[in-house]
Amino acid sequence: MQNRKIRKDQQNHVTDKRLYATAFILLAFAGVLALRLLYIQGIQNSKYSADALHQYLIKIPREGERGIIYDRQMRNLVINESCVSIGLDKSRMNASARLYARKLTRYLTRSEQWIYNRIHKVS
């Protein structure tokens, strides 16, 4: 009977050691998680906040569309059309105006003579 009691005490002692070891491991793991959370929330807060804003806030430039404007007879007064504006700086022109007019004819829907006249007309 006393032998059984000693064995039970030894088993309880081993069980207690295992229980304490498991509790220590769990508490250590929880402590590591808490420290990591403090590090992320406290020290690196600004970095993660900036990353989150950059993830959701992206600037997409868009030109505002305007509606068509009609007169009282419902004829179009103003229509949205894309246009291209080309400028030449005469002080930086290395070649003749005729050469520039010839090159621009490929890209514009105007004749070479019309472009040449515009280059000379505009001072």
C-alpha cells in the first residue's frame, strides 16, 4: 500500500513537471507573440500605415469630361474632342521651315504648304 502511494506521488510529480513545462512553453510563446505585436504596433506603426495607404490610395489622373452644350434649336455648340497642340520654337530650329513642314505633314492632316505658311505667319 505504501508502495502504491509512493508510485502515485512519483507519477503526480512527473505530471506536475510536464504540466509546468507545458505552461512555461505556452507562456513563453505568448510572450514572444506579445513582444512581436508591440514591436509591429508601436515601433513600425508608421511604416505599415504608409504601406496600407499606398496600397489603397493610387492617384489616377483623369481629365474631367464636359457635356455637350446645345443652343435653343438643339444644335451642338460645344463638343468634347481631343486635340493635339504642336509648337515650334523658331530660335531652336536647326533646319529650314520647309523641312519641318514636310516632317509635320506625316503627323498632321494638313498640307505641307499650309504648315509652312503657319510657321512663317506666327512670329
